[in-house]
Amino acid sequence: MLNDMAEISPESYQKFIQRHIKEGNYFMAPPEPHLCLHTKILDPEVKVLFINICSWSSVPAPQSEAHPVLNKVKKDSIESDQLICPAMKYIEEKYKVTLCHSYRLAPFKLKGKVKRIRESLQETEKQADIKTEDSTKVND
């Protein structure tokens, strides 16, 4: 079908390809650092912990004013807690640690490197793919 389009209407074909490249770039764009939290791991060993919170264009926009939005986090402590508390709970469950739930915003948006965040997300995607493949094999 695309070959036919390229032959019949090269301009339409070029517009189609350019639009899909632009959409792909938008949806495949990596997360961007938004803010960094400074807190502590309490158990199994007391350590300083920085948590990077990122915004991501792939995440759909909120449906109403009632939904937490990253832009409101720095302005409103209630909005901030609606985002940060579930993130901290997730970290506790995933890594089997106990966190201090008091935190402060770090004076910088990112602790570490963006490259490491991207690698981390790719590892998470690979793990999700493996789990999906394993569950498919079990169900077959």
C-alpha cells in the first residue's frame, strides 16, 4: 500500500512518512528530569537516597484539574504528596526497603545522569517483555 502511495502521489507519501517520523519522535522521546527528592533509606541500612522524578511526553495529559500534575508539584505541597508518596511506596515495595517519608526537594532537577535513567528504563522494559513472554508460554 505504501509502495502504491509512493508511486501515485510522492508528495503525499513524503508527508505521510514525515508525520509518522515526527509522531514517533514525540512518543519515543525519553523522560526529562523534573525534580529530585532528598530522603533516607532507614532499613535495611541507613543511607542517603535521591529520587529523580521525571516528566514524560508519552504519559497522557491529566483529564481534569483534580488530577495531580507535575507543574503544580513545586507550588503546592498537597499536589506534591499526591505524586511523591506513591512513588516512595513503589520504591519500598520494589526494593524491599523502608524509607523515611519526610523529604526535601533537592536544589537540582537530577542526581546522576540522564543516560543512566534511560538505561534503567530500558532494563525495566526488557524485564517486562521477559515476564510477558514467560506468562504467554505458561498459558500456551
